[in-house]
Amino acid sequence: MKVPLGITTLHLSQRSALLLLLAVGLLGFGGYDYVQQSQAVDNAVPVQATITDSSVDRMDGGRGIDYEPEIRYTYQYQGETYTSEQVFPSTGVRTYSDRSRAESVVDSYEPGTTTRAYVSPADPDGAFLIRERTPFPLRAIAAGGVLAAIGVLSGLGAKNPGQQELRPASESQPAPRESWVVRHGKALHRLSKQLLGACFVGFWLSMVTLVFGLLNTPGEFGGPPQEVQVDLLGPVGLPMIAGVCFWIGMILSLCLYAVWSFTEYHQLRRRLPNPKPPRPFRHPSRLVTILGTEDGGLSEYGQRIRLTGWAVLVAVGMAATLAYILFTAS
């Protein structure tokens, strides 16, 4: 599918078109929710509300365990009585990965007490308690922006990059000077794969140990619903520390593999016939297209680019995930 875009044209595959549709959906929903929250925060008027019930709901999902503060209250506005369970001015539900943070919200609203709620004149039955925006709209906009950038770059890239055939190794010009990585390439490749496999197994073993430790710890899993006290040298703390260490080990092994793979890419590029195509790591549109191409549609040169790019992306994603978890836990 061809889409005119100013002085150029996007050549979109079915996958790129679906990606752009998803991006537009996320951008639209995030923008709509952000505007709705902004209007609610700016235009809401305070009213007196009576708390009828408050609790913390545990939600088990595929990504782990989250906790939602549930607060039910009644209020009057312009002579009418309303009931609401909305805590924040958002169409979505705000949850917390840490139970204590959800409890800190609920503790301020004990049943039978009166508090201040906020009502938007345009939506009197949708009152909320906390007058602040949730981070969900900005996250949806950011995710939609990333997907839109990927879709556009894929559409701007060459149609079939990464399919250049290589000349025989005997015809390529030798490197001016072999680097240390080139001389020890086989050892680095083997070390990176062995380290990745060992850390992967170690991480999941530590997670299994962590689950058993939580199940045998009095508290949230084994007794009354209270916060688990984590001892860094106990049956919960040690598996958590081990899991973080193994996670970091996987990131380092992927970085080591990427360094070796990038060196191999340079070796293969010397075997390309002239004129050589643009370097994909300097042209994001070509790189995105190669990353989305299956191995069967790439030459040895293209496959090496694809493996190098994915190794870097996975390492960056794992590092960002670890940083987010540590930031939210602090």
C-alpha cells in the first residue's frame, strides 16, 4: 500500500499498516483521556462525600500481582444524591505493584468518615477523590509515538534491504588491522551464549525459589493480608537479589554478543560488491525494515544485521525494565 506523505511516499506492508493503526488508536485514546482528565481537574467543584466502604483489591494478572484501592462513597450535587467508586479522574483503573502504596491511599478514607470529593458539572455522577492526573494517558501516547515511528521508518526504508549477496571471502580486502574482538571472536561468541544460557536458567530458578519463599512466609500469602517483611538474607530476599543479578548477567551477555556480532557485520560488509548500500546502523529506516524481515528473506549479511539489532534492542528493553522496577520499588 502506498501513502503519499509530503515530498515522499510511504510503502506500507500489511504489518506496517496494522502497526500504524494500533499507534493511531493508542495516540487517540491517550490524547482523549488526557484531555478528559485535564478538563475534570480544571473544572471540578468540591463537594462533601461520605465514605461507605474502602478496601484494597488484589488483582492477579499475566504480568504479576497488582493492587487497586477501592473506595465507595456517596455525595450530593445540586440536590441529587450520587454514588461513585472513582478515585482518580481517569477512565482507566489505576493500580499499584506495591500493596503498601495502595493501602496508603485507602487509609485516608475510612468508612463512615466525610471527605472532599470533586465533581465536574458536565458529569455529575462521575466524582473523584484525588485531584491529579494519572500517568496512563502519557504512557499510551508514548507507546503510540514509538509504534508510529517504527511504522513510518519501515515505510520509508528501501523495499528489500539486507538481501545483498556477498563476494567470496578470498576476494574481500583484509582489515587494515585486526582488533582484539576479531582475534578472539570465537571465544567471545561462545562465552556470550554460555553466559546467557546460565543466567536465563539461574533467573527462573531464583523466581521459583522466590515463589516458594513467599508461600512459606507468614503474611500476605500464608496468613492475614498484611505486607510481607522482606529480609535481604531470608527466603524472600536472597532469591530476589539472585534474580536481579541473573537479570543483569543476561543484559551483559547480550551486550557481549552484540559487540561480537557488530564486528562480524563489519567483516561481512567488506565482502559486499561495489557500490555498497548505505550502512543500516546509520539509516534507521533500513534497520527497522531489516529487523522486521524474516531470516528466510535475508542474505547472510542481512541476517547478521538483524541479529545484532535485536540483541541491542532486547538488552536495552531489559535494562529499561529493571530500571523501572527499581524506580517504582524505591
